[in-house]
Amino acid sequence: MFRRVLVILILSLIITSCGGAAPAPTEAPAPEEPAATEPATQPLLPENTPLPEPTSTLEPTPTEVLPTPTETSLPPLELPALLPNAPALLAWDGMPTYLGDSQPGFDFRVMYDPDVWALTEDQFGYPAIGHREIPYCVISVTSGRGLPANISVEQDILYTDTITLYVGTAFEDGAKKFVTYTGGDGTINTAFQVDFEEQVDECLTDAEAVITTLRSITASLATPEP
């Protein structure tokens, strides 16, 4: 009996020594990194595909249209009544507008038809003569001054037997605006301006008939200004 137990014990030891080695401990797998998520992209569109226009919830503001300023004409000059039994010509005398270029003690004189012109004052209170038949046709005294940038001037010379006049025709946007006559007889030097709004040629013809009678007179013989 003892011998049987000993054999069994020996066989157990042999079986134990011949068995496979115990399995080595395994390392824990490294934690997997989360996969990077790519940003969402717009779907690719075919070429020449129109993109949708942005929409706006703002209401359009109406554009204010400003009226174009218009030039307002001054009222025509008030003319005195026609003198009964008036002579064929009346004198308009006055002080030269270029005193430094005139001899002291002399005034200018022009002659006008009282049936066509009337001696009065212009819009600024200076002596002038106004046409009785053509509204806004006025001859007034003037002197050199600056002009707006939109005014162009054409120059000419008007001669008579006794006087030389430099004529300046002013244009605004291609239309005649006014005409100036500057000169004298060598004793006085003065200037006139002819304004108009209608019947331009007729106004200038009648005005030059007056202005070309220009001559100098002794101031003591001049007709008093109105």
C-alpha cells in the first residue's frame, strides 16, 4: 500500500514538472486616440454654378430727388411815361466809370431816342436807360470786374470817327448773357453794359445806336443825373 502511494506521488511530480510554463502577464493595450474629426465642408458645386445671393431684411430707403434750382428773373424796370412833345434825342450825361483814365472835370454824354428808351435806374439804383418795347433790354454804366467760371467772353473792337470801344460779349452755356462796351474819345474812358433776355439782336442794335454817340463834355454843362 505504501509502495502504491509512493508511486502515485512520484508520477504526480513528474507530470507537474513536464507541464507548460505559466503564461506571461500581458500588457494592457494602450488606449486608442480618438480619430480627428474633419470639419464639415461645403459640397463641391459644378463650375459656373450661380451662388445664391444674400438676402436682406432691410427695406430700401427711397432716394430724395432735389429740385433743380432755376434762375429767377428780376422784374423789369419801371419806366417813366413818354414825354409829350419830346425832342428827337435826349442826353444822358454821367461821370466816367474809369476816373483814373479820364481827364478831370469831364463827364460822358450819349444821346437816345425818348420814343425807344427811357432814363431810369437799374436794379442797383444806378442811372440806366431801359427799352420801351423790349423787356429787360437795359443800358447801364459798369466797370471791369471778375466773372464766374462758367462765363466765357469774346472780344471785339468797335470804331467810329471819334471813339474806340472794346466790346466784350459774355456767353453762358453757349448763350449770350450780356455785352460790355468800354472806351472813349481820348478825354474820358467809361463803360456800358447791355443786358437782355429776349430779342437779343434787336436790343443790341438799338443799344449800339445810343452808345456810339459817346463823347466827353465839360462837367459844368452836364445834365443833372435823375
